[in-house]
Amino acid sequence: MYYTTENIRQKFFEFFKKKNHKIYPGSSLTINDDPSLLFTNAGMNQFKNIFLGYQTPKYKKIASLQHCLRTGGKHNDLNNVGHTSRHHTFFEMLGNFSFGSYFKEKAITYAWELLTSKKWFNINAEKILVTVYANDYETYKIWKNIIGIAKDKIILMQDKKKKLYTSENFWMMGKYGVCGPCTEIFYDQCKNNIQKNFQKNKKKYKNRFIEIWNIVFIEYNKLPNNTFQKLKTPSVDTGMGLERIATILQNVKSNYEIDIFKKIIQKIKTLKTIKKKNDRAIQVIADHIRSSAFIIANNVLPSNEHRGYILRKIIRRAIRYGRSLGIKKCFFYKLVPILIKVMGSSNAILINKQKKIENILKNEEINFSQTLKKGLKILNKEIKNTKNKILDGKIVFYLYDTLGFPIDLTKNICLENNIKIDNDGLKKQIEKNKSSIKKKMITNQEIIIIPNIKQTKFAGYNIFKTKSIVQSIYRENTLTKKIKKNEKGKIIIEKTPFYAESGGQIGDSGKIYSKNGIFKVYNTKKYGNFFIHIGKIKSGKIKTHDKIIAEINIKKRKLIEKNHTSIHLLHSGLRKILGKHISQKGSLINDKKIRFDFSHYKPLTLKQIYKIEKFVNNIIHKNIKIKSFFIKFKEAKEKKIRFLPNKIYKKKVRVISIKNFSNELCGGTHVKKTGKIIIFKILHEKNVSSGIRRIKAVTYKEALKKNFKTEKKIQKLKQITKSKNSNLIQKIKNIIQYQKKILKENKEIQKKYILLIAKKISNNDIKICKIHFIFKILKNEEIKYFRSIIDILQKKFPSIIIILINISKKNYLIIKISKNLPLKIKANRMIKKIFKIIPGKGGGNKYISEGILNSEKNLINKIHKVKKKIIKMVKKNK
């Protein structure tokens, strides 16, 4: 039987549905709740909080298909694409998960049945081998005794350097946290028997064996003290790459030969008649159109930072390979329709955003074409100025990292010009960049071990002070029983009024206190269903199981509430005035200001800003009552209540409703009536990245302060211009108009003055062997005129050498030599000769050079000495 990728998806779900698994949708490619990940890179990402114990699972048995992207960090396949037959930036991960339901035996028997049973995928069992963690005897026995795999097809993967839990078959979520042994299933593409020493020769066999399925048994928790704690409830996390299993079931040798890629590659070949075989370029383009389209469909736009930087990098890499095939016109966006056609049931997100994807890809290709031109200009200039025929690695990296100019293109151009690249310097820059990214990633990751305690109950929508009990305490992310005076720590309590940082709103601050001590809370964060209160003991001590009172900073909370409600009104105002295409891209809400990022392709006009302000303030003045209620997420979608597309929502969600003006899903804190906001003021609007704008605004006290400052400035302007309110604007317009007139007249006077100086200087012209030579000393002239003077003299004397020296606070020197002069002497060499007589600093090229001469005794005499020296040089090198 021939299996299409669509058949495989359906068959996988059908199998696990019969095994009583809940078929669960994959998460977005961008999980906003997990700052440690740029993109979703595995099926388990959306269940991370369940594995860590922060969240209780809704279902104990789940099967899913997850869109994944691996372009950075631990999982980076970007540079492997085109070099191997089985790596992709974007891929689809089939997976089944158990959260305390079944464990090793069932996980393995399910995998074996699906792969080898005649009813299902019917893969030849003789072609399968497995790897097992050497210390995991239980898994070894299951494969050997229950499944019945021959000994020589069970490869035991040892720990590295005999250090426990360092084997490739021991999976770790991070430096600390949940972990456990894994077993990997491989398919042998050769007819010969399995060779010995698989572990030592894994690289040798990399093209022979395809890794089909990885089954991870999560049974330990690695603590910060490097001990491994056995979990009370172990879990199973598995992953099978759709493209790899399709390669086997469709009986082809490469992932790029399966049905999906076959049709995309056929389309690429119709764009240009490709004379020479270049599978690598075609495979890169075929892979990158998938990742680019799906990233854009997940509301990421090309930019120079974060996810947008990765997207831009992928798009530009594909375009670069297109150019290497000889495709000169915009082509990449033309592959979107065929991609949608071949993706089957995975294409829904692409269909809805097809035009957006095509437009962004087309614009990015047009912009990149200009970047290539700019990069070539810089590169050619640097090649000309290279010393010892070696191009500095810093320049190569700058072209790549800042301009997006491909390194391999730089290498090819250097090769054509007999220039070598400073590879050591380039490697240092790449490693430096990698380490800085890694540091950023590490600072975003903060895993703390949560014991078996009650989930935190949040009571802070209406209550600002509550009694509670301390459940756990952390000092430097390590569990402890108490913290005392001046010690920093984190506290989890049973019931809290503190809102945890979420949805752009900052966490509450305040205090947690008992009869024994006071803990000042600086911030509150959420880990799954647990609220972490971060702060410092101001006096006494706090212990676990202490009865405490938790009290937030009410004044600060009230200001945050005003700002949060106003951001909802701003969002509605933007959609009403600019259009329904507006969608939220990020926000920051604190007690001082709001910051709102949204999708829009051009700057806002002053008129639009005033309209938005008026819209928000009108709703504030109507003093509308704000309603909040919980409904099912499914119902919220049916009612078209606004929500963030990339956010993971619970089954029941909270709605904030402000009549017909704004209805959004939101867990944040808000005012009871819009009138409490008092006033709303936009401070500024600016561009953040391609297609993303940002508004910064303030409310209440901060807005009143801003208006007061503005009023003071207006009163000052009235005093300066001696105007009244009625004619202030006209008076300022008249001043600006008059200033423009004066500037225009001044420019005309400057032109006449420059012509006069040039005429005066031209009288110093002497001829040396039919070459015009002007050497002139000026005093206290404006340096900015000198270039214009030289241009005038150049036009009057086509073959000329000009040297002008201006004596002032800074003794300025400029040398100009006509390009048509067949002289061996050059301007940059000439200036060096001058600096030997009169010390100074400067430089330039062979046609024009400039610099500053040091103030010296007998400076004029030395300048005359320079003149004589130059005349001799000209006569000698004519």
C-alpha cells in the first residue's frame, strides 16, 4: 500500500484513538508563555508545565501532531538542510503522551504495533533496531522478552566517560528539572546485517539508519544539588517525525522524495531551466518555503531581532540559493499556492493567511535584492583596501549579521579576487554571537522544583489582603524551610491577592507578614498554576507552614488597573480608526505607562492619533461599567470575542466586556468603571520592526502631568512670540516661513561667497609640465565650503592638483588630484609625506585626502617647505 503523508497523519490518529487517547491539537509555533523557546521545537513543549508539575493534565493519554521549527540553540538544523536527506527547519512531529497512565511497556508495545502490524504501517520488523540507555534494564527486557527483538538489534548506549546519566539515551529538559532514559527506534535502509560498535560508529552509519521514533520515560527530577529524585508519577513523551516515517512508507531514499516535497520541487524547476544539477539549492528552497510560510502564518514578521530575525534569515537563505540557480526575478512567494495544496489537513492556517504570506515574502525578496547590492558595494570597497590579501573576519561577520549578506557569497567573491578570508577571526565573531544568544536564553530559563503542594488560589480580583499559609520557600531557586532578615527568596502560598506577571501586566508588589517576620514582595510570577512571590525579608523570619497575611500595594494596583483597561480601549480604537487588520503583537502594562505593539504597515498621522485619543477618552467620560465573566473558550470563539492567536487558553476563559466597544479574553485586573481612568494620553508612536508599530501612552496622574507640562510650554511660547491663544499657531507659522526665507537668502550668499573664494584661489594656478597646480593657504575659513570650492576648481581645470590649507583653531588640509592624471603620486601617499614635515592626522584615497595639521612653531615656513617638496614630487613623477 502507498501511504501519502495525509494517510499517515490519519492512520496515526486512528491508532491512538482506538487506544483511548485524546486527539489533541498541536500548539502554535510561537508559545508566548515560554520565554526559553523562540519556536516550538518538539511535541512536548505545550505540555512542559504538566511535566514540571506546575499544571494538572486534563487528559492522562494524549496523541498530537505538532508543527515544529528547529533553527537555534540545542536543536538547530538550519545548516544541515541541503547537506543531509533527512533534516528540515520546519517539520511535523507525531507524538503520544502519558501523564501517569501507562509507562514503559505500553509505550513500547504501542510503537511496535503501529509500525509493524499488518493492520497499520506493516514495516518489516527485521529492518528495525533500537537503542536503549545502558542502565535501563527494564526497557532492555521489554524489547528482548516481550517484543522479541534479537540481542544484536538492541544497542546499549553507554554513559560518556562513565559519568552517570550522560548517555545520548538519557533525556534532560534542561540543566535541572524532569528527565529520564529514552529508547530510539531506527530503520535500516541496507540489506546487510547490523554491524557491531554502533555507538562508536554512529556517524559512519548516519546515512544507513533513519531514526523513526524517540520514546522518553520521564521518571526523575534533577535537583540543583545535582541529585536525581524519583518522580511519584512518571510520564511518557514520544516523538515520530512525519517526514521520516513517510520516507520509509513511500519507499524512497530521501525525505525530499516524499509526496509533499516532490510537488514543491517540481514547481521550483518550472521557475527556471536548471542546466546543472544542484539538488542542495532546490532542497533548501523547498524546505525554507514551508518554514517561512508557517512562521508568517503564526503572526511573525521579518525583522532584525528575536523570531523575526530567524524568519528573515530563512527567507534570505532561500533567495540566495534561488539566485545561485539563476532565478533573477522574485520567485519565492510563487511557491505558496503549491505548498498549501500539498500540506493536506495541515494547510488550514496557510489558507486563511495566503495573501499576507505572499505579500510579505515578495516584499522581503525585493528588500533583500537591495541588501545584496549594498553588501556587494561594501565588500568590493573592503577588498580594494585589504592588507596582505586577507579580508578581516569582522567584516565578513558584519556583512552577514547586520546586512544579511551570506558568508558563502562573500567567500566566492573573495576567491574570484584572490583574497583569503580571516577564518579564525570569523569563527571568533560567530562564537561570540552564539555565546551572547546562549546567555540571553539562559537568563530567560528559570526552573524551580515544586514539591507536591496545593495549586495557588488567586483571590486578587476583588480582594487586596488575605490570610494564607506558606507552602514552600526558595533561596537561590533551592527549596529551604525558612528565610531570615536580609535574605532574598521566593515564596509560594495557598491563597494570594497578588496578581502574577502575565498578558503584559506586571506582577503585584506588597508584603507577606506573620507575627515572626515581614517579607517585602517586589514582583509576582506564575509557574503553571503556582504563584511565586519574589522578594526579601525586611525583618524577622518566615518559615514553611507559617500562617501569614498577604497584602498588595493597593495604590500601585489601582494605577495598573487604569492602564490595563485603557489598553483594551486603545486596541478597539486602533481597529475602528485604522482597520480590522490591527492585531496585538505585544504589550507592557505597569503603574506608570502602557506600551502596545500592533500590526500596521505605515506610521500613524497626527490626525489619526488625535482620533484614537478622542475615541478612548469619550468611552472614559461615559463611565461605562466593566463586566467580567467566565465562559468556555469554544463559546468565546463562536461569539468572536477577541483573543491572542498564539496564546494557549484553558477550557474556561475570562472575558472583559466594555459594552459594544471592547470584548476580549483577559486574566488581568481592571477598573470597575471606565471613568476611573480619568484621562488617556498618547505620548508617541514609532516603528518597532517590519510591519509592527508601537504606541506608548499614559493615564490619570501621568497624563495630567504630561498635559500640565505641555500647557507650560505653550505659555512659554506665547511669551516668546508675544502672541495670544487665537494667533499663536499663525505666529509660529510666520516665524518658520521667515526662517526659511532667511535660510534661502543665506544659501545664495554662501554660493556667491564660495564662487568668490574659488576665483581668488584660481589666481594661484601655476603649470607644472602641462598640469595645473594650486597650492593656497587660507585663514579662518569655514571647512564646510572646501569641498564645493574644489568642485568649482575641478570644473575650471580638468587636469589639476589642488592643495588647500586653512589656518585656524584646527589647521585643516585637503588634497585633490584629477582622476585623468597619469601620475604615480597619489593623494593618500602625498598626505603621508606632508605629515613627515608637519605632524598631523588624516587619510583618504588616491584621488582625495584630508586631515588636520598640528599647530607648530614656524608653521607658515613649514607649509612653504611642503609646497616646494610637492612641486619636486610632481615634476619627478610626471
